[in-house]
Amino acid sequence: DQQVKQNSPSLSVQEGRISILNCDYTNSMFDYFLWYKKYPAEGPTFLISISSIKDKNEDGRFTVFLNKSAKHLSLHIVPSQPGDSAVYFCAASEVGGLTFGKGTHLIIQP
Amino acid sequence: DSGVTQTPKHLITATGQRVTLRCSPRSGDLSVYWYQQSLDQGLQFLIQYYNGEERAKGNILERFSAQQFPDLHSELNLSSLELGDSALYFCASSAGFNQPQHFGDGTRLSIL
């Protein structure tokens, strides 16, 4: 049973527009959430995180929103740039290791 | 560069063999985590060590074991290897609880 779900395997966005990546979770014990970006042949790169006591966290072009009642989080990238093309993973933490979604492949089109 | 170093980058071996994967965490990080990424299962947490002691276990097989040494580097030992163990193995480190985990570039293990 997948506890962290990313329902969109891929997403195509025009350069300069907003990219919105979504993630749903089922385990109400998760208290810390993260987004990672991954290129082929490299490890996941940490982007941004949010604690369950907050509903928003911003870092430059990246903003993560958390809706605990809906068990939903999203990553907004504004404006989208060609270098943002990669696979994005949502992850959640309870105790110990992270539980990852299957990823969303973001493609930024010129 | 995440600061987490994994060796070797690639490993090719045969069924029934034993291998050791090595990880050096970022300077100052006391926690080390191991993950397996296979095509069908995605990224799966295996085990966590904190300052030399096992802290949490995930979906780690009994044929697999790990340890963290006094200098904080960690090793993941995989024995009686099967074809299904072919995967990417990632190590991550973090400064503490509810702190971001930073990943190495992984070891690609191929079982022939």
C-alpha cells in the first residue's frame, strides 16, 4: 500500500510559467515533508521541506504548501526554467527513513 | 555536490556472492540512511544508523546488514546475492531529527 502518492507521472510546462507538482499521503503520523529533484545517474537533491506545524514554506522560486486535513502537499516553481526539467520526488518522514512517492517527470518547454 | 560520498559507483557480481558498499556522510552529520531503488519499487528505506547505533529499520532483508563506524562512515553488506538484488543503492546523511537528508550518487549493483 503506497503511503505517499504522486498521481501524475509526467507534467509539461512552458518556460516562465508556474509548475505545480502534487503529492498525497495516507499516514497521519507523518510530521515532516520534503521535495527532492533527481537527474539520471545522480542521487536525489534536496529542494525544500516543511514541518507539519506549518502550511507554507518558501525558498526562492520554490514554495511548498501543506494541507493536513486533505493530506495533500504541493510544490510550486515560479518561474519555471529549462534547468528545472527533472524527476521530482515527494517524501515524508515519521521516524527513521523517508517514504517516497514514485516521482513526477517535469518537462519545461521553451 | 551533496557532500555524501559512496563507493564504488558500479559493482558487477554473480549470484550467491557477497559485496560491501561504503558511504561517507557529510561532515558533522551523525545519521546515515541506506535506500534501495529498483525499477518496480521506487526508493525504499532500508536502515538508519545514528552515531554508531542502529536507530530504525525499514524493508531490509535478513541477508543484508549494515554498520556505522566510529569515524561515522557506514557500510552496507549484501550477502547470498540474488538476481532481484540488482538495483541502485543510495546512502543519505542528516544532521538530526526532522532535518533534510542529503543523498550520495549511489552504487549501481548488477547481479549476473
